[in-house]
Amino acid sequence: MSTRLATGGRLIDRCTTLKFRFNGKLMRGFAGDTLASALLANDQMLVGRSFKYHRPRGIVASGPEEPNALVNLGEEGTFEPNQRATTTELFRELQATSQNHWPMLEFDIGALNAKLSRFMPAGFYYKTFLYPRHFWKYLYEPFIRQAAGLGKAPKARDADSYEHSYAFCDVLIIGGGIAGLTAARAAAQTGARVMVLEQTAHWGGRAPVDGGTVDDTPVDKVVDSLIAELSAMDNVTLLNRCMGAGVYDHGYVLGYERLRDHAPDAPGPRHRLWRIRAAQIVTATGAIERPLSFAGNDIPGVMLASAVRDYITNFAVSPGDRTVVVTNNDDAYRTAIAVKNTGLDVPAIIDARPEGAPGPLATEAEAQGIRILRGKAIAKVHGTQRVTGITLCAQAGAGAPLEEIACDAVAMSGGWSPVVHLWSHCGGKLTWDDTQACFRPDVDKAPIGADGIANHRPAGAANGHLHMSTLMADAHTAGQAAAKASGFKPKTGAAPAGASLDEAPLMPVWRMPQGAAQDLRAKSWLDFQNDVKVSDVELAAQEGFESVEHAKRYTTLGMATDQGKLSNINGLAILSDALGQPIPQTGTTTFRPPYTPISMGAIAGEGRGDIFQPLRRTPLHDWHDANGAHWEPVGHWRRPYAYVRSGEKLHDAVMRETKNVRENLGLLDASTLGKLLVKGPDAGRFLDMLYTNMMSTLKPGKCRYGLMCNENGFLMDDGVVARIDDDTWLCHTTTGGADHIHQHMEEWLQTEWWDWKVHVANLTEHYAQIAVVGPHARDVLEKLGGMDVSAGSLGFMDWKDGTLGGIDVRAYRISFSGELSYEIAVKASQGRALWDALIDAGQEFGVMPYGTEALHILRAEKGFIMIGDETDGTIIPQDLNLNWAISKKKEDFLGKRAQERTHLADPTRWKLVGLETVDGSTIPDGSYIPADGTNANGQSNLQGRVTSTYHSPNLGRGIAMALVADGPARMGETLMIPEPSGVTRYAKIVSPVFYDPEGEKQNV
Amino acid sequence: MSEPVTALGGAQFTGTTTVTEAALTGMITLRGDLSAAKLKKAAKDATGLTLPSQGHIAQKGDAAIAWMSPDEVLLLCPYDRVGATVAAMSETLGDSFAMVVDVSDARAMFTLSGDATAVLSKLAPVDVSDAAFPPGTFRRTRLAQVAAAFWRAEDDTYHVICFRSVAQYVFDILKNAAQPR
């Protein structure tokens, strides 16, 4: 059994006991424990079930590479699935539950899958769920979706807050182990601004556990003094509990800081996403131990050798009473010695390497009386929910049993793989190290910065320097080189000298035993979480999935939440072997950020609740809000759709407002319309190019409606242009078009017509704009007084400056409703004052504010088009019978040549018409108008579609606008418009101008 | 004649830093050839200041000139003097190729006092360390999801400018970033 030892544990505080619950069961741990160490201390080795076969899963590792110990953490608003127990610091009242089993962890129905495992080989899903085709939708997909995913998705709203933080530094060190700290010191001594990110709560990485010396001082003491030295330096920022998550272009790095996962009751944000710009990056990310592939290596109790000694040294937790060590290298002997030193039993060290000169570690183990079995291997592990023993065999053979050894833990080591993930994120290449059997960074092919020069260096174990003897010098050099590359001058002086016990070379072991028979290979796990075994990868190779990227996706090797940190190298070694090619030729799959999963909350940062997205408010926003506005999002703006009175339905409000504009007086907040000031000697020429009609001939004081097309001829925006003076025009755009058209103008001025003398300024928000519309529009303005707004002084399509009610305004006599209408522009800071004055003065004229839906109906009654309704990016002005607004005189304008292309000049293009339903009803939005026959896909042919459709309260019937084949020539014809509900409507083709076709009302 | 009002009526929040919506400020966009003598004279006459270099703001009393782009600066002056200033500048510039336009009402402005560095570094991808961002430094950038500009007036005073329509959003994100923890 696993248990807490009576003494030791460098990271725990035995004075502080923490109660927590796992699957409802009360357990106790100490401050400083991880959830994994606390579970082991409570003899909870079984922590979950694997994904495919629901095999029992125990804790394997002690760090972020852990594939098995994933739990649901927290409840309700703090619930989070797939949290790794090995990186979860224990806190008081922690609640964890295990995943992927039913009804319970110890007895799981899904484990039947394991019995069927030989019928569920690699590619099972691809092979099985193909036929019959119609089973996919109703049977296979729901079934697979039900089975997919380990943890449950959270349902409650996240109770925590998150934030981003931007940081800048000369040298960023990722990894706060002995190498990272040494590199940081070397860089910081030059005066460079240095940041150090360490993913755990503790500095020093593995070094304090594994031992060694620096300049004859024990390495744990060296770590302490490095931290003291770095903490005292103003140019150094140390961040622990902060993982280097991803490396991106030009020295952009994401850091994921877990501020209070370990202290949930503390105030402040839970996670902080650091968005760092670093001139130079040093990855000192250490190395991860590889498992060995023997039968039953997934049974709870089989652990990485390094994890076993981590639990003993850091947490005083022994994973087992009798621990067999199995290895292909000397490093694992440290584990055997550590176990032995606790007084527990190590029945044997099974070393796959043949007899050879023992190194100092082997000598020490032997001196402690540990039995060392050289050239041997594990044939299979016994046990189901916990290891009970192993069968010994020769590494060279097929697995013939030699001896049974009883044990309750197995510590395995297949050698070490440098953590090259962050080096690889942004294009760093790898090279195969034959001696250590690992990929390591190819320092000659480093990621490069904006200047094309390397901006990234690996250091220490991450650079393949797995032993203290070379690690320290490598880290020191990397830190100095990074500082130098960012413009600082390194100090001279010797690098610190590291020393550790010599180690004999490892022997690559990818399969154990070497010639393992099929039944053993089918029980030798590579990917513990996704249940990929040696036999699966071999099958993939046999079936032709030769590329490592294909084999990965076919077998799902390395595709679990741990992203194959333990399985990838072993898997590609097996693949290489099956393909008969060397490992470097097979290569690795792509390393992608983040290094381990980061929370969605951290990505969202502050963006939630009220500040999820910027909301643009007009100066009249508060009035609308207080007066029943039903909001409609228009871009980031909110515009009143209608003002709903108490006891009134939304539709009723729209009808009331629409009628009132035609009968009395309406006010519209038109502040959101784009207002672009275009000025300069070439402004007229410029606008003639942008608009389809002529703007240069407009006289100062006059307005003109204009259309803007893109270079492909399609209509993109429309609006009224006013000429302010000789070289100044003010262009109104649609609400949604303001920013886009501003950019469009700047783009043409900056890229094509850079020598034209034109300046553009976006004045959209400088003005509030109020449309005063209806038969009493002039009355209310005259009542406010201050300027002459009579027909004689301010005619249709005129503008002029003046005052109204003592407020400076610019009045435009323009109409989007067909009524007598003025749009009054006023400085934003006085917008509300003018609005209030108009509401006040308008009472005697029956004033009502109206929203965007009334605006739509009013314009549709007049047959005015709306960008986004009648247009969709594929419509040209000619489709909308707007030929009158396309200049025939101009030599060129944007879109002119495009509109001459065959398809756009095609006379059979659908054209705009009005539709009147025969029964007066309203056609549903988005209706299609079918034609006879079907197309090649068996779908009904079409002859048109409805673009706008409303009930017009002024006409008392449904009206619509539609694009119809040869429409204008078919006036009076009745079209059939079927609905999905089965109802069929009949509508007559009419002119799109339903109301006041002569335009008498707006021109009074 | 009614009094002009700011977007948020002078809203204020005190957390790790104090965020205050500033009173209406005159803002004038000046575009043109920044090396032209007439343009420099127009700016100087209006503010008493010479044009700042890239990334900087020249300031004296309630007047300032901020560098916006290679052909654009932003002039600050008292709100009630904008009209006269624009007219005088236009007069000076005459028929030279330049634009002078009042943009005061298109903007909202906030003053941050206290430890604003930590607040801004949560919202803007800008190095606001003392070395990189001493007083007189001006940056057009973004705050979370919207365009903004800010400058450091004194060691512990920053001014932030944004569009008026997003004043509430900017106030809210500044407030959120300045929550005492």
C-alpha cells in the first residue's frame, strides 16, 4: 500500500493538516501536498478510468506529464473537469471526484470494453461506424458523443474572475529549475531585464531531489541562494505557479499564472494570462522521464521511477511497501536507493542492460543489499486495480517466465526526453541524440525573431544536458548569450561548476522484452489515457499509416489531454521499428501550444459580464433606456428597435411609431450613422472615384445621395454626401459601415492614390444626429427657433448651420422616410439637451421617438433600399434599379469596370421589385420564389427571393421587396411563395415604391 | 443654451488607482506635412508648443500636442477655446494642404492617478515601465477591446483618451483593473 512516511518530506508542513474529499470520502493531507501526494498518502492509488477501455488508472507521474490522475475539481461555480492531481496543490476542503466510470470508480460497467479490447483495435471507430450510412445520425454519433470526453463539462457560471497582464523583458527564462535560475542569474548580471516563469510553486525543479553539487555546495542550498540573489535584483521578475504556455512569433510568449488555485478563498483573480514580449527567450524546461513498454505497465502501482522518489523526498509518501525498479539507465538507481533509505523494501532492480561495469549508483545500490538483475526485463505485471507482483524474463527473449516477484509498486525508467515543446512551438528544429536516445533542440536551427536572427536558446536538461556536470555551464552560457543578443554585455568569469555521480550509458529499450510476443504487446501501453498499445501502433504501420502524423490520428496516440508527454517518443520508436527505419526519419508530431491545457477563463481575461464586449452608446442612450427601448445590436452599438410602452407588445409599438411619423412627428436617434470628413484639393476627384455618381459637381450647401461599390462592382455602402465648402465634403455612411468605409478611404489614399491631396477624419462620434420627421417636423423646429427652416430657405437636399433653441446645429434637409424630414447634427455633448428640447417642444405636435424597425418600414414603404437587406455583397446597383445614381459621364469609378463584366452585365440578373400579397398578409422573412423544374441536385429552381418584408400600418397590408428574374418587366404578374409550414402565399409584382410615389410629402 | 456634458458626468472610482472622467477638453486634429513651416506655426500659435517627436506629447498648462501618426497630431486646449483656435489655425494654414478639425466631442478622457502602471499593463500591450514610458510619453494603442491613447503626464498621473461611445466600457475596464485585491 501507499502511505505517509513518519519523517521527511521537504515540501510539506506536518503542522498544518488539510481535510479534503475524494469521491465523497474524507481524507487528510498536509499543507504543501499536491492532490496526488495526498491521495497516495491515503492509499488511494486508483484514481480514474482510461478513455476507451475504462481500465483502472493510478497515478503515474508527479508533474504536468501525468496522463491518468485527472479529476473533476470543485462544485457548481468552481467546478472544473480534467484537473491533474499532480499539479493541483492541496487546499482545505478540496472536493475531487474521479472521471469516466459508472456507477463507481471501483466497479465500472464500461470496463466491459476492456474485455472486448481485441475487437476494438486501432481505427475501430473508422472501421465500424461506416455502414449502414443512415445509422450515423441516429445511432453512432449520439453513442460516440455520449462516450466522448473524460470529465463533464461545467454547467454553472464560473464563479471566479480572470485577467490578462502585458509584460516586456530582454530575457525571458521559461523554467525555474537549477538551469533556469542559473541562466537568469547570468543574464541579470548584465543589467538586462529578466523574467523567470516556473510552473510549480517551488523553485529548483528536480535538482533538490536528484542531488549533486555546484562549486562543491549541495544543489538545494544553491537554489536557495540563487533565489535570494535574484529576488534582490530590481531587473528580475520571478513568477512561480506560472507556466510558459506557448511561444509565438517575434518573441511573444504566453504565461499562465495560477494565482489562487491553491488558496481558493483568497481575493483577486484566479488566473492571470501573461502576454509577454521578450527580446530573447531561454527555455530551461527540463526533461520528462519515459515509461517502459511491458505488459501490464498500466496497472495502478506502476509509476515513473522519478515520480516515486519525488513522492518520497518531497512529500514523504511511499507509493508501495515493496517497489521493484525496472530501468535501462543508471538514474533509476536513485529511486531504489531513496526507497531503501526509507526502510522499505526494494526486492530487485531489473536492469535491461547486459552485464557491464557498474557505475557509482549501481555500486551504492548493491552496497545497500539491493538485488540487481542485469539483462532482465518484466514479462508482465500482475494485478487489476493494484500491482501484486511481476514475472521476470530475459530482455533478449520473447518473455518466457524466469521468476515471480511479489511487489505492490513498480518504478520504471526508460530514460529521459528533454522538454522541447516550447522550443518547437515557433519553429525550432530537433536533432536525435543517439547516446541518450532522445530528441534535443538543434541549436543551429533555432526559432528566429523579426530580424531573422535566432531569439531562442535551450538550457540545461531541456538542451539535453541531463547531468549536473555539463548542465550548469550550458545554462550559464545560455543566459549570457541571451543577454548579449538583447544588447547587454556579459560579465567575464567562470561558469559555476556542477557535479553529480557518473552514470553509465543507457540502452534504448522500446519494447520489453525485446521480442515480446503478440499477447504481451497487446497489453503494453503507450498512451495510458487514450488506451493506445504497442500492438495498435504496429497495426497502424501495417495498414499503411506510415507518417507519424497519420499514425497518431489513426491510433489517437498522444491525442489525449496530456498530449502524449509520456507516450509520443515511445510510440514513434515503435512506429519506426515497425517501418524498419531509424527514429529521426520518422520524426515527431507537431508540438503545439499550450504546453498543458490552460483555462478558458484565462483566455477570456476580464472580458465577461458587463465588459464582455464594448458596447457603443450614443449620447441619447440613457434616455432610450429610461423610455422603454427594446434594444437592437447594430455592430457594437445598441439602437432602440422600438420604444415599448407599458401594456404594449413590441409589434404594437412598432406599428404605433410608424404611423405616428406619417401622421404627426417622429424623432430618431441617427447618431450612429458614419460621418467622414473628406478635405483637400483632390477631395472631389477622390469622391468621384469612390461613389458611382458625381460628387465633385455638388454645390456647397447641397446634399446628394451616393452609392459606393467595391472594386468588384458590388454595392457596399450608401449615404448622403454634403458639400461643406470648396474643398470639404462630409460623407454619411451606414451605421455598420462607418469604420469600414473610413478604412476603405484610407487604404486607397495610402496605397493607390498616395499622391492625391486628401485628408479624411472620422467625425462619427463628434456629433449626435437627430432625425426630426413627419408633417410637423418644421413646426417643432420653428417652435425651438433660431434659424430659418422654411422650404424657401432650407429646401429639400439643402443643409445649413444655425442654432435651434440656443444650441449650435447643422440641419440637413434629407429624408429616409419620404416625409418632411430634417436631420439635425449637434455636438455630442449637447445631443441630449437638443433631444430633450425636441421632445418637450414636440408634445403639442404628437411627438414620439421611433426605433429602427419603424425606420425600416418607413423606408420600405418608399422603396428605399437598405444595405444588408437588399444587398448581401453580391448585389450591384443595377440590380436595384439604381442606374440613375451611376454616372455615365465619369471615365472611372471603383466598380465601373467590374460592372461591365459579362456576369454583372447579364440582363437576366434578378432585379428589385415590390410584392403585394393578394390577401394582404405579410410574407415571412427570407422567403424564396420557386420556378418550374428542378436543378441537378433535385432542388426546386428559383426565380427570386424576398429581401425585405413588413406589415405596413400606413397601407394596412403586407409589403415586400424582392429580387426577381426579369422582375421590372413582369409588373402585375402573380408569384407563388411557398413556406416550409405548407402555407402558400400569392403575391403580385408591383413597383417597390408603395407610398407617395410622386415624392410630394418630403418636398414641402 | 444648455451646458455641454461629458459622456459619464465626471464619474470617478478609487481602487488601486483613482480613475476620474475628465471635464470636456478641446481636441483638435491637425493633419498635414508635420515639417511644413505653416503647420508648425499654426500649432505653435495655438498652444505655445513645438511639435513633439514620435511617441511623445508636448505639454504646458492646459495646452498640449500629441504625436498621432507621421502626418497627424492632436492638439489639446480648453474646451471653450476650440472654435477660436480652429479658426485661427485655419487662417494661418491658408491654402496649404492640411486639415484642422474639432474632434472634442468625439472623445472621452480619463485621468488615472496613483499606481496606474499596474492598471494599464492589464489592458494595453504597452511597456509602461519607468524606463520605457517616462512622463511625456504618448501612445496610441488599445485598452482591452477598444482603440485608445494614453500618456504619462507626471510620474503618477496618466491621461487616457477613447471614443465617446465606449466611455462607459473604458471606465468599467479601468475600474475592473483597479479593483483592490
